[in-house]
Amino acid sequence: MVHAEPPAWYTLSHLHGTRRATCMVHAKPPAWYTLSRLHGTRLLARMVHAKPPVWYMLSHLSGHGGRLSGLTITKGDIGDPGAPGEPGSIGYKGPEGPLGPTGELGIPGSKGAMADARNQRRPAFSATFTGFKDNTLLFGQIITNQEAVYDGATGRFICKDPGYYYFTFQVVSAGDLCLHIWSKMGTANARKLLSFCDKNQMGRSQVNSGGTVLNLSTKDQVWIETDAKGRKVADKDSSSSVFSGFLLFPREE
């Protein structure tokens, strides 16, 4: 810069004033010495002997006070969107909100058909004890058998109308006697539902009774059994033992 043609300090004196150029030349260390230490002598020589010289370019780029002027920066095009990031972890469940207002009342439904009790089926039976078939008590003397739902030959009630039924029995014993209500529902195996036992060590006639309500479907069966060693039911000629049942209310199947 010192030996440039024209000298850099001369050009700088025109760009920035004689005082600033003098400061750069006479700086301790001089400005050219500092540039040679920072960027190398080779780079300094390029700046001095450049065509056009660096000071010529600086005279076009620099304005008063040493600031660049006249440069225009153009914004580039928007780049392509990046790949989506990994989803974040699920946040904690927030507090439950307040209860909403009550909704409007719905439209009333249509009126149902009027029931006709005259056409309603009324399954009901009642029969007295006549003997045994294995451990099953047979109530073969029919008193009532509406809709033919009880079979005196097998001792079983067979459901024809699904619904809720009430069953009851009163059996006179002549000694210790246990009676069990059995049922077979659908495809399931027969099972014992309830047991009623009466201890009668004196051998006197007394009544063993029980009852239950069952929800039955079509073809379900109900009957009464006793233990193999406990068939101590009073003779049918001296007293009557009764098994009865009837529909409480039907249901759709």
C-alpha cells in the first residue's frame, strides 16, 4: 500500500481524508504492516497491484465516512419444505370440564297398541302327587293345566310362552324329606336350583313347602326331585301334595 502507484495512502486521502490516510501510514505498527501480518504479504500485494486497484473499487463502493453505499441485496427464492418432524409425546389429560346444559326434551313417542287381555295366553297348572319316576316326583292328577304346559307322565313343566313364572309346592312328608327344584334352560345341562329339607324324626305328617320365580324361555323345563334315600312322601290317599305354577307376565324373546 505504501509503494502502490498511486500510493494507497494517496487514494485513501481522497476516500477518507488526508488525516485518516496519514493515520494508517504512520500507525504503529503501520496499517499495511498489520494487514500483512493478518492476511499475508501475498494478499497485500494483490490488493496493491489489483486491476482495477483496490482503492479504485473502494472509491466506488465507499461513501463519506467509510460506509458502503449503492449495494442492493436480493432475497432468494423460498426453499422446499423440510421433512415433518417426529410426533411429540402425548400430553397429560386435562381437567374435566363443567357439566353441559340439559338438552331439549325429545319428541313423545307414538302410543302403543292397547293390550287385549281376552287374547293373552295364560299358562298355569296345578296337580297332586301320584308317585315317583326315578327321583322325580310325579304330580299326575291334574287340577288345572291351562295351555297344556304340564306333563303329568314326566312330572315336568314345559314353557311355551317366554316370561316370568312363579312355582310353588306343598308336599306332606312321612319322615325326613329333602325336595329340590330342578330346571333345564336352553342347551345347558339340567341343574338343581333350590333345596328344601325337613327333618321329621317323629314320623308325623308335616308339610315341606317352597317356591321361586324363574325367567323362562320357550322349551325350558322345571320339575321337582328328591334324594334316592329320602322318598318319604305321605301316602296320596291320606293327604294331598301339590305342585303349581303360572305366568306372572310375558316378555319378548
